[in-house]
Amino acid sequence: MKSFFIGNMEIKIPIIQGGMGVGISLSGLASAVADAGGIGVISCAGLGLFYPKVKGGYAEKCIVGLKEEIRKCREKTKGVIGVNIMVVLSNYADMARTAIKEKIDVIFAGAGLPLDLPSYLNPDSKTKLVPIVSSSRAAKVICDKWNNNYGYLPDAIVVEGPKAGGHLGFKREQLTDDNYALEALIPEVVSVTSGYKAQKDIPVIAAGGISTGNDISRFIALGASAVQMGSIFVTTEECDASRTFKEVYINSKPEDIQIIESPVGMPGRAINGEFIRNVEKGMEKPKSCPFNCIKTCDYTKSPYCIIKALYNAARGNMKKGYAFAGTNAFLAKKIGNVKDIIDNLKNSSLYEGLNPLFSKAFEYLKTLDFSNLEVGKTILVENKLTVAVSDSSLKKCEDAKPEAHNKFIDIQIPVSKAEGFGWKFRGDVQEPAGEFDEVKDVQFFKDKATICFDLNPGDFVIFFPEDVHAPCIGEGIVRKIVVKVAVKD
């Protein structure tokens, strides 16, 4: 992965961790992502709830909370730190002024058009300003307004597509319309920013439903300079949410992730649960509004109090809250750590020099949308390089057949769910099961695997002829990719 610049600030890894409130991305997660080379982002939403002992009302608690979270980040990392501020927050101006005063590196502002954001800068401010938009029209409006009113252009623009988690800048019918897909939006916004190139380079950052290194490469090929990812970092040790919250992601299925109506006045994507079902029954209507956190919220008409619901969920009380999540959140199957996630996302290029055909294979894989793969076979180089997508039945470890190949190398990628594998060095096997099949290029064995491991969706493993491997271990059915690469080009 190539680094990119926001103004004069180099970002070593082109990954921005999405701001997730209430209390999901605070100093713990943000500092870990920044330390790994990306941009870590603190969410400003509901910060006051996490600082109940601070004197004053909710607004004052939020200001102190933001200062504290930035301070904690600075103690843990020298990396690039940002804050995410929703324009619909009633304390939007307070959060912007505080972040700039605290010399935050970047402000990301969305959930509304931040038309006045440059007005909070001081003459000596070094904070970069990055609006979040869902259309090229919004990008153009912001660029023109900022340029005309403040002589300032965005330092970057995040384009959030309809597969994102949380609040969405789309109508319900647009969420499944290809004309509003992120793949369509990125080139349109790049076209807008290129119109200002004589004044400023404005990198475009793709966001929404991005969960693999393949996704990153695909959107960079469409013109993005970087990506924003949120859900993938929720199931990490460093994420500031409770373990119960993280387990909601791990236990979710594709059908659990649905579109809900938010008191903010926008549709949102969340994981279904008891609280959402109770909202639908009219059982969670608020009796008062103690925080006045959202400009557009009228508690007398609201089906529930969103800040309480999100705070409760972050603290692990899922009966009184719910989890916002991106469309691919169900792919998470374990709690890991930020460093490993970023290493997995960036390292496919390290393997391309091992075989002359690997580069061609990985370039093709980067063009695929892993969330919308169809079963089938693609021949990239006749008799030398093929890519097959299949639905494979998973089995118990003891029932998996160890195998090896002579003429081809396997690159295996589980897509729909995690897949287990067994492995043993071919020089150590003792019991072949039958003769080598020249036509299918496979030799089976009776030996047991030396080691077993699980591969998460979107990750890959490479098996060379010396690697005896037992794939398809687990329960259910996995949609997976198997790339066959000839040993001799």
C-alpha cells in the first residue's frame, strides 16, 4: 500500500479508522490505528456521558471529554489522530473549536454539510478539515462554499457509500441502486476534486462496506487515495466498546444487519436485536430529553433516545441499546488486534514476487467485489492460471482429507465465513492414500495434520507443492476462491 498526503501530512498506511459513536472509537482504538500508520479517529458523539464526574452540564462534560481523549491519544502514539464530528450534533461548534484548540491533526465532519467548518480555524491552525459526503453534488457544494466564503478548500473528502454502518446519507430506495454505489460515486467525486487541482490537491477517501485488502486495491484503482474502515476495527482488543458489544458483531449473520430509522432523521444500518424489536412495538419512547444532543431531534416524536441507546450498547447493555454496523460486519468471527488487521490488509503485495504469475493473480483478485461473488471459473492464462469460486461443504477436522499438488500452487481465500485448514510438511508424510492423480494434479494422504489454523474471510493462504493441506474444516458451507497457479510459468 502506498502512503498518501493530506496537505503536508503524510499518512503511511492509506487507512482511516471511521469515527464510531457513542463510545466505540475513543482514545484506545484511535491511538492503536494511528500507531499502526493509519489515521485513528475519536468520535465526539456523546462524549459527555463518559465523564459524569466533570462539573457542569452535558455540553461542558463533552468539551472536557474531548480534551481528555485527545490527551490520552497523544500519550500513547505519535501517529496521526483525528476526530469525527456530526454536523447534526447540538454541540458541533463546541467540538470543532475544542478540537482545533487542542491541535488535533484532522477533523472529519459528516451527517450534514459542514458549510461553516473553516470559520472555526485560527490563523495559526494546522488542523486539516475533511468533510464526509455521499454524492458528488455535496462535494461540489462544499468546495464552492468554502472557497467563496473562506478562501479554503477541503484537505481531503471522504465519500461514504450506501454499505456503511451508522447513519446513511441516502434514501432507502437508493441503498440498493447501482447508480449510488460507492463504485459509481468515487469517480464522480474524483472528477469534482480534479477541477480544483490548480489550487489544491484534494485526495478522495472511499468509505462504506470496505473490509478486505482486495476492496482497498479496488477503490484505489477507481481513483481513491485511501479508504475509511470502521466495522473491521470493532472486534479488536483496542476498541473502546465492551466485549458484549463486540460479540454482537461476532455472533451476527447477514440477515441480522438491517436498515432502521434514526431519530436523527436519517436511515441507519444496524444489527437487529431485542431493543430494535421493542422500538418497532413502540415500547422505547422517551419521556424527556436530558441532553438535547441532536439539533433535529424532537423527543415527543422520537421512537427512542438515540444517545442513551448507543451509550447503553457500548457499555454492554444490549437490552437497552443496539449496535450500528456496516454491511459486512457479520464477517467478524473473533476478537483480534489492530496491528494484525492492518498487516493482513497491506501485505498481499509482498507475495507477488514469489512466482511470475502471482502478480497477475493478485491484480485480478483486486478487481473482484468479495461481497457479490458468483460461483464460476475464470481462466486468466490457459493451462497456467485459473480462479474458481465455489460453495464448499465444511467438515470436521478428522474427516478433512490432506492433499498436495505437483504442478500447481493454491491460493485459497474464504469469502463468506471463516474456514479451518490443516497443514503438514510433505517431507514428513508417511501414508499416501492411493496413487497420484495426474489429471486432477492431486495426491491425498492418510496422515494427520501437524498444525491447524483458521482463516478469516478475505484473508488468503498459499500452498506450494511441499505443503500438504486439509481445507474446508468447520461447520456449514463456505463460499471461497481457489486460485490455481502453475509452478512453472
